[in-house]
Amino acid sequence: MFKKLVPKQFVQTIYDINLEELWQSGIRGIITDLDNTLVGAKVADATPELVNWLGHVKQLGFKVVIVSNNQETRVSTFALPLSIPFIHAARKPTNTAFRKALALMDTTAEQTVVIGDQMLTDVLGGNRLGLYTILVAPISIHDEGFFTRINRRIEKLANNYISKNK
């Protein structure tokens, strides 16, 4: 069980991801979380730095889908101005939203990466389907919801267990 919580890669921010290396390894699709992965949980719009990063992602040829457990209003308000397809109320880590994202991008699991800030939703969901998983440090933990705070405590316990049993 704990092995499914371990990401293939850990970075501080999305800007630390080597996109060219991912492309060379055959990755063609990016499934990304929204809150605390791309922007803070209470930030409504993309920052200029994020807009530039997304432009670079698209320029390289990647397809992108935002997959979020948040409600439609939050996700659509963010994604529509950027012309990024999205799946809201995703119920991660269940497989349904991840499979739907693969279909939207017309990519296979082997061609797709999941980027997110939570082990129990993004990493677990991606690993269960054989996707390449990248865990980013959360942008801000001060505005997180009740369930996310619970997840963070469980993640801390899991990290301690994983570290002790390497």
C-alpha cells in the first residue's frame, strides 16, 4: 500500500520540472492538480509566471488537463481563461477522472504524468494506473480545507513509515 504513495519524482514547484526530459522520455500528456499545485488554494487566476510556464508546456507539444477535487465554479473560473480542459469533482484517487483525462488527451498511461501536491490523491491515483507521478511541495498550507489538512497528517505518518523502512 505505501509503495503506491511514493512519487516517481519530488520537486519544490512545477517550475523545477524538467519538461524537455519528460518529452524525451515519451511523456505527451500532463494531468495536473490545481489548488496548491499550480496556484494557492484561494488564488483565482494564473500568475504571469504560470501563464509563461503553461505556454512553454504547450509549445513543447504537451497536452494538459486539470483534474481537481474542487467544485466546478472554482476549476472552470481558473481553467477556461487559459483554454485548458478540466475535470472537477474528480474524487481522486479513484480511477474515473484519471481515465477520463487520458481519453481527453488521447494518451496512454505510459505517456502521461500526474503532477500534484498530495500523496493520498494525486500520487496514489496516478500510481494506481501506472502513470508517472511528480509530487510538488504545496504552495500554501494556510488556506487548505478540512479534508486536505487530514490528508496532510496521514501523509506525514506515511512519510515517516516509508523513511524508516527504506
